[in-house]
Amino acid sequence: MPKASRNRAVIGCSLLVTLFGLLSLIIFSAPLPTASGEPLHSVTGNGDYGALISDSLFLYAPSVLQFDIQEFLETQPGPLANYTEEIDRRSWTAAESIQYNAMLFGVSPQLVLALLEAQKHILTDPSAIVPLHSEPQAISTATTTFHSYVKQLSEQALLDYDRHRYDNSVAEIAFPSGETLTFPESINAGTYAVQSSLATSLSRQQWEIWVRGPRPLFVERFSQWFGDPHIDPDRALATTTAAPSGYILPFPIGETWYYTGGPHYYGGGTPGCTAGAYCPRPWSSLDFAQPELIGCPNGYYPAHRWIVAAKSGVVIQSSQALIVIDHGDGWRTYYSHLSSADKRGTGPVNRGDPLGHPSCEVEPGGFTTGIHVHFALYQVGVGFVNLAGHSLSGWMVGETSHYNGTMNLEGAARVASIGRYNGTNDILNSGVDGYCPVSGGAILYKHANYDCDGAGAGVGYVMQDRAGFFDLPSSFNDQASSIRIPAGWSVRLYEHSGRQGASVCRNGDDADFTGNYFVESSILLNDQISSIDVFEVGDCSGPYEGGAWTVTYYDDPELTYLCAAATVLDGAYIFRDWGNESPAAGCPAGNWSARFTRHAYFPSGSFEFSLGSDDSSRLRLNGETVVDNWSGAGQSYASRTLSAGTYEVTVEYANAFGDSYLSAWWWGQGYPTVREDQQPDQWYARYWGNQGLRGDPVILLNEGPGTLNHAWGNEGPGFELPADRFGGRFERQPSMTCGAYHFQLTTDDGARFWIDGQLLLDAWFDQVGSHDIFVDLDSGDHLLKVEHYENGGLAAISLDWTRDSLCLLPEQVHLPLVHFASTPN
């Protein structure tokens, strides 16, 4: 239950994940002087410290993708072939841990094996002890594991590799003894990373054996097991072709997500810096959060949201929380925090295909504070690369400082920000190069997943915003592979021009025509459509007729004497709230009546009619009374099964005295009225066609979890409700942790807010306002309820909250503030 209010304090929520490897970078990579202050040894490139491995074999080369780690381990006498451990409630073999971490950090599994042998003789010594490592900040139930050891090794190798790539004038390594070595800048990044990694774990004498001389032991072992480490099978693309093209954002075309993390290092780091150990290069990664705000750990994944492939290619890794796609053009994309539910396996994938749901899942030992997707760009033969200057769905990525960046598309600018702020960090995925429309009518797309392939109208897509028949232009004939259809509409698709050939009726979106056929035909739908019929009803049977209501007013309650000229009222339904006022000039404010008449098309099927009023009302179809509420104020319903056709709909109303309102609406096939059962974990919305919330609500709709956020502008909520003079009630029962909370409610116009039945805000008046509510809450479920009305002009309602502080525990434990972990964020 709510407690006493608190002083105002606003806090932010960050999805930041910092990286464990940066600590080891500082510990092991900084030069350590001797007692005299001078390095013990300096090498000038005399050949004793030559190249150990090419950069492309240091990285995860395509030529190594088919390498079977388990099969290799079984040829070695060491203990890894039969080693298993329990992590996150599943059994991991040593081969699986090596494969996972090598792909996670983009380094070769053969490199990892060679480094393990150099450090621990783990491949050749049957009595070797399997090395273990404890994650410093891990959510895993098994925090001391071989998997964590390999993870640290792989991450450190990548850090050293990237450090040399972006500062190749520095080729210095340090031993725990204090000795340092400086190398010429001509040394390649892969060789430097091997030298640096081994220096952290070997004595100087052991290190010399593995890396020095005409035939170092590292080269000997690598060649014996895997072949010549100096070959370069994966050269980087030429500069003129290096920029990847045809990439979309990693969420579905037509959806708006939020840009919560600008360009940053793949393993994380500290926000805001521009250089140094805590924000190393490259800044290869971006974070995007789904519209729903869901915290971690233990946050449920949003089943209706998908992470999608940025471009076609082959999924080469699909394992815990991670998918990697090789696009066959010298580039790979990484996707982290995918739920194990419905996650795509390895194999071919098309641009826009679902990969999995965003979730709280992470790689073993990692963590994240909120559900989102971490997206990264990797170049074969180079490694992870800076994302600034690259384009996703036409949005050009820019950087300012670590985790802080921009995205720009045709004059629209967005800035990375923790949280969800429309106009600031909302990002609409409108397809390749931003050319794909996502609304405005019935839309056919050239490719699956609503993809225009970067082409414009008539080439990449065709859109029709009104009912009628259309032949497709020759430039788009037999090209369509997916379709979007507005709610309540339908489209008949024809094989040939002029409504000829086979056909099929569709009344909902279809992301992929592959495998679909025309009705009673063996002809596939994909790339076989030449003409379409668009209907503003749901069964391809005909458009609405006589869409506007003709309205006549009378100065008596018996509809006898006209008091005003006939007028026209747009809309499928009637929502009128006259209050105590006269309905029209020349008519009285009480003891009057009205008749509303229109012609409407009804497909064949069952329909439910609703009539609410103060005072009397009735509804007729073709002269037959369907709903009779003439005896007085109230709400009445009636069902009818209708054959397809056009019907005359007549609604009559009479006011005796006092307030007057009327609502007449129905639902069934071809009409957009939504009546959903309430889901307790989502906002449940009830919408009325009047601002006083009179009678029964028209729309019952689950609107998702997270914060409440509607900015309707001049449009209203849709569903044939009016754009002005409507109202709504929104309820959700989230689980909250004991603490002091700050709720912020913004509204245009009136609003009220309750928690657990206690009214905390009563601002039921016309306004554009923002209200702060501070309240202490116990742990548990709390019922939030917001009521809102719109009078005229723009319309909006939002409710967000933050937890300013936690309840104190009897024995509070204070831990040092340390940024750890290496989970991509």
C-alpha cells in the first residue's frame, strides 16, 4: 500500500555493462619499470621476435568454421576431451566453451587452443589440471569454471589485438616480474596479442621459448596441429568496398525501438570517455531497447518482439544468448541477449528474418540490467570495427563519446539515451536506406519481411491508400513477396492484370509469401501478383457505402418537428456528448430528439450491436429494431447474424432533461472494434467515445507492459473513436521492490491516478500538464490506474516511474563500487 510521500529525487536507469578485461589490460599491459626505472630489455627487430601468426588466423577465419574442436581434443592426451561442467543449469564440454568464447570475441579457436597449451600444457600433459577462473561479478550459479577461464583468455587476447590495431606505435609488454619489452611498430597486431597474452601467464624464460627465435614453440605447435600460422587466408576488403551496404536495424521493419547505447567497445566500458583504457577502440557496438521497459534479472521476454537479421547470410553461431551471422561479403554481425525460446539455429537466413526474442539472457557469467539487443559489426580479417559512418536502415551512425552517439536520417536526428524518449532516441526501422513505408494504406513489398531493398515506389514497393482495383505497374509486376494491410481492410491478390487468373483474399499482414498458394491453385503466391483489389472491409466483399451519417434534430422528444437543417457526421459509429447544451442552433437544450441515418456494408457473419444513452435511444437495421433502449437511460446490447450486403442503419435518440449523450457502435467481421480479455502483466486500456467515461467502454485492449505512453496528437486512439472528446482508463499491476518511488504523469487534457485504490492525483480539467507523485511502496504487486479525457486539440497521456531508493535491510551490506563483466550491452 502507498505510504507517506518523499522529497523529490529523480534517478536514471542504465543498461551499462562494463568489461572485466579492462582491469587485466591495466594490470598486465602497462609498462612496469625496474628498480632503476628503465626497461630491462629492448628489441629493435633483429628477427629474434618475428611474426608468430597472421591477423586473419588470429581472428575467427571462415577457413576455420568447419574445424571440429571436440574431434581435435580427442587426438590429444590432455584432460579436456572428457571434461564437462555445469553452468546455468546445463552441461558444457571444454570444446563447447572454447567454441563459444572464441566466437563471442571473434578470435580463432585454434589460437585459443595454442594459448591454453602454452599456459598450462593442457593438451599434451595427461596429468595437467584444468584451469578455472572465477567471474568477479557473475549471475551464473557456477561462477568458478573453465568456461570463465577461456572467456578471460579470449577477451584479453582481443583487447591486446585491438590495442595494437588502434595504437600500433605502442608494442610494449610487461611481465609480472617487472620486466618490460618494447617492439618495433611494424609487428602485426595478432603477433603482439600472442606475446602480450603469454607474458601475463609465463615466466620470462618460458615466454622466450614460446615466442623467440627462428622457430618459436608457438609456431611449432600451431604448425603441427593446424598448419602454417603465417598464411593470410582472409585479407580485408579493399578500401573502396569496405563499407557494408544493405543492412537494416536489428528489429523488424515498421517497429520503433529506442537507441539506448551509442557506439561503444564490444565488451563494454565506461560511458562518456573519449580515449583511454576504459573506452578502448573500436567502438563497434550499439544497443537498442524494445518499446517495453523490462528490467533484469528475471524480466520476462516480450514474446511479440523479435531481434531480426540485419542482412541475409548464414548463422554460423547460435548458442546461449548469442547469434553470429556471416554475410558472405567480408562482414559479420553479432546479436546478444537473445532468449533461448524460439531462437534461430545455424543455417541460411534472410534479411529481416526473426532470430529470437530480446531477453535477460546473457553468456555464462555475464549480466545485463534491462532487456535489449546488443548489435556489433565485425570485418573478416580485421576484427570488430568502428560503427560510426556506417548506415543501418538509412540511419547514419555517429559518435560523440563512449556509449554516447547519434543517428541521422534525412534530417531526423536521434541521440543515444538511457530510457525511452520520443523525439530524442526513438528509431523507426523503415527498411534499407530508410525507403520502406510502414503505414498509410495497403502496401506490397518486393522482398519478405516488408523489405523494399532500398528502392522507392513502383520498384521496391506499391502502396494504395484507398479502396478500389489497381493493376500493378510494370516495374513491380510479379515482384511482391510480403504485404501490410490496415486493420479492418482486406486485399484480393490476382495472378494476372485486370483481375484475371487465380486469386486469394488476405485481411492481415503477411511477412513472407514463400510457400503460399492462390486459392484452389498450384500456383505459388510469391513473385506472381499482377493486380489487386483493396477493400475497406475485412472479407474482400465490398466497400462501405454511404459512410457519413445524415443527422436531423427535432424540438420535441417524438422526432416530429425539425428545429435545424440536416447535417453530416463522419465516422462508422456515433459518439456524441452534448452535456446540458443544445445539439444545434435553433434547437432547445432539453426535450429534443435526433435521428442518425447511414448505409453500411456488413459481410456475412455475426455482429454485436451496442447502444448507450442518456436518455432514450434505439437502433434499427433496414427498419427492424435491433436494440431498443427507448424506455430510458442505460446501455443495451443485441446480436444479429447478417447475410452480406448493404444495410440502412438508423439510430434515434430523445432527451428529456439534463445531460445528454449517445454512443452507437458494433463489432464483427470487417469492423475495427477490439474486445480483448485482460492480461494481468500488461496495461489494460478501456476507451470511451465520450470524455466523461459514460456507459460501457467501446475498446478493450492489452497495450503491453512497461510505462504508459500515448502521444496521439490530433489523431485520437483510432478504432473509429473520435479524435476529440474521448476518454480512457488504463490499469496494470506490476510487481515492485520495496522503496521510495517517483511517478511522473503528463497529460493533455484531464487525468486521475490511483495506486491500490488510493487516489493520488485528481487533475480532471483541461490542461497540458506534468505532475510528480512521490510515494513509498512495499514489495509486491501494486495496482496502478490512470483515467484520462481529451476535450479538443492535441491528446496525450503518459506515466513513468523511477525508484529513488530501496528500503533499508536490517543489516545493510555495503560493497565497493566496481564495474565488472564482459557481457555485450
